[in-house]
Amino acid sequence: MIRFRLSYWLLLVGLMAAASLAADEEGFQPIFDGKTLEGWKTFDASYWSVQDGAITATITREHPLKDNRYLIWQGSKDAPDGQLADFELKLKSRVRGEGAINNGFQFRSKLLPNGWDIAGYQVDNNLNVNNVSPWLVRLYDEHGRHDLALRGQRTTFDSTGKASKEEIKEASGAVWFKLEEWHEYHLVCIGNRLTLKVDGKLAAEVIDNDAKQFDPAGILALQLHSGPPTIAQFKDIRLKVVKPALAPKL
């Protein structure tokens, strides 16, 4: 009887955990199959591969990189041409290598005319800073305003572009994750509010009322930043489209 009750209890716990996970993931769809780069494209495929179930970007001494490269998501029926407006994104990542490595991913961004560079919002990381640095992770504007909100910051831009900042106390100080180890980003973009969580904890937030700089929609791309030997990996990439991007006017 005791053994039966224990088995029943373990089954009940398992079902509750599964139900909780399902509720948490409701509406999310995988956009990486874990095996191939199908549905993604890049200017130079020689830096990109799939290893151990993860999209893997690699720089070596034998194959250096002088300019940033990106792997661009090609979209789905809910996001034609890869254009995203309001959405939630979850992915796991880690980055390793030699020296002060930069790494991240673009969102609501645009491909530049040269065909390989990208401008727009970015989740940005910097490896080999100390574990209290606010630049371990940040919200950034590539080829634009640069720093938007460092780790532990909430930044509000007014209509003229003036920024006011407040501290997110629970995200300041010593960090709760390591860039060299697998950790999960949860990015929520609803209207002009950009919210970034790392391993379930709020890390940075931006409220962007800047009439000239705000980007309501754009593409999603994984970054391989130029620099020393690097291995950047991304896996378990899931997307929830909350509001589709408007079709561009012809």
C-alpha cells in the first residue's frame, strides 16, 4: 500500500510538472529543428554548423573573422519574410573562447545593403568581464544608439530620444548565470517595451518612445562577432508571435 501511494504521488508530481511546463510554453513554436540550418540563411555558411543539437558559430586562427556575421531566420506563416513585431522568444545559449568575446542576437532589425551586416535592437553579451559588470548582458542598438539598458537597468526614452534610467535592484550586483554555460534568454517585445529575462530573472528593460529611433518590427538573427577564436552556440529556440508585423507597403 505504501509503495502504491508513493508511485501514485510520483506520478501526480510528474503530471503537475508537465502541465506547468506546457502552460509556460503555450503558444511557443520551435524555429530550429536541432539537426539542420533549414529555415535560416547566412552570407557566409563556412562559420556556421549544427553540433550537439545546437546552432554553432566558430572562429578559429585558421579561419578568422574580421567583420560580424549573422544567421538570419527566414520566417513562418505567422511571420512572413521573418518580420517580427510583437513576440516572445526563448533560447538557450553559451559562448566560449579566448579573450574578451562579444556575442548576441538581433531582433526587430534590418539587413543592410552590403548583404551581411545588420542594424537594430540586439541582446548583447561580453565574455571575460568580472561577475559584477553590468555589461555581461545588455539591450543594445547595433549601428544606432548603442547602449540602451545594461544589466540591472530599466531605460525609458522620451519622444525626443532623451533617456532616463532606473535600477532594477534584483538584477544588479553579482550575476546569477555564466555566459560560458548554458543559460536561457526570454525576450518579450510588446509595442515599445522590450523586456529581457535570463534564467527566469529580469535582467534589463527598455521603454522606447523615441519617435525617430523606435523599431516596431524587423528580422531575427544570431550573431557571430568578429574577434579572437570563438564558439557561440544557440539551441532550444522557441518563438511566440503575439502580433504579426504589417506587410510592407509597395
